[in-house]
Amino acid sequence: MPMEPLPARARGLWEGLAGVPVSFAPMGGVSVVVSPQSGLSPAGWVGVVTPGGSAIVTAPTASTAVTVRDALAMVPVEALTDPDAVREVLPVARVLGPAALSYVSPAGFRRAGPGAPAVEQLPGGHRDLRRLERSAGRQDAGEAALDEITSPAFVVREHGRTVAAAGYRAWPSRTAHIGVLTAPDSRGRGLGRAAGAAAVAHALAAGRLPQWRARPIASRRVAQALGFEELGAQLSIETA
């Protein structure tokens, strides 16, 4: 049985995370639904996700849904995850994101090339990961979320020190949410790419859909180097 194309698999994931029955509208359309338990955003916030050229927007209450539906009616789908564009039509207190959403198929995956550093496998809770997180700082460690992975950790060591690591958290719809972290003094040398490639290969071998959600440009470039296709973005909005 042929595998669904990436946009269809990504949409299926986010339709499930919406928390209520909803489907993506045709290309360029926006579906706004009331979902207090939405997985698209923190509780009480508005969640926006745009994989594949259309959008799902979840709102915590019926009144907020009406306001959001009316405000976003004239905003193009590609601008729905642009905080500045959203602020022009909605009273916004805070935003999280946007984060680019990228996915890769077995056929599109590009492994680390010849000469890539050796990658070792460690348990996901290994203390070396915590040391790497401390060296990287709270913001970067939070972005990678290696403390949440359910897979093994794939690490690159130099002189006995773990300088890059990757793994994934099992998400619904057999999705593997990839996280990669490199020590600040070891970046720009392909170490995160090597660790990330090992994590992606493990996920694909398990029949999972690798997802790369990234805000920093550097992280998006690593995803592209591994063959990920950027399909859209995610944004969370707290209305004023």
C-alpha cells in the first residue's frame, strides 16, 4: 500500500491535535473551530497551523472563535502565522512562534555524508544530555526539548564530552518530533546534522513521520540539509 504524501500525513496529525472534529479547507481556506483542549496552543490561547497551503485555527471559546473568524477572513493563509499581520487585525497580548513545520519521507531523506562524525547511542535520560543542556542555556535547551524524548539519544562526542545530541518524542499519528542540540562552542561543523540524521533514520525505520519544528534559521537549515520539506508553520496567540 503506497504511503500518503507528506502534506496529507502532516494534515492528519494536526487535525487530530485540534481536539475536535475538523478538516483542513481546500487550498487557501481557513477552518476556525472552538476547542478548549486544543493541542495547537497553550490552554486559553488561539492556535494556528498551516501545513500544505490551508489552515486550522482553534479558539478556546465560541466568542473568541467568532472574533478570530471575522478578523482573519481577509488575511492570506501564508500571513496567518506572521505575528505582525495578525496584530493588524486582532488584539494580541502575546505570541509563541512562529515555528516552521518540516517533514521528510524515506525517499527524500539525506543521510550524513562521508566524513561525518561518529554517532553513539545513549538512553534518553542519560546525564550527559543534561550537561549538554546546561552548556547550551535554557532557551536553546527548551527549543530542543531533549528532556522529553521517548527515543534513544544519538550523540556526538569529542574528547569524552557530548557536544551534540538528537532524539525524538513520539507524537500521535506515528509522528516523531525531532529535537537537536549542539554545544555553543561546537556549532557550524555539522555535528548537529550528524546526530539529527541518526535520529531521523531511527524514526523512519520505525515507520514514523519525522517532524522538524524550528524557529531559529540555523535549525531550519539543518532540516533542509537532511531533506526535510517545509510545509507551513505554527503560531500561538494570546488575545488581549
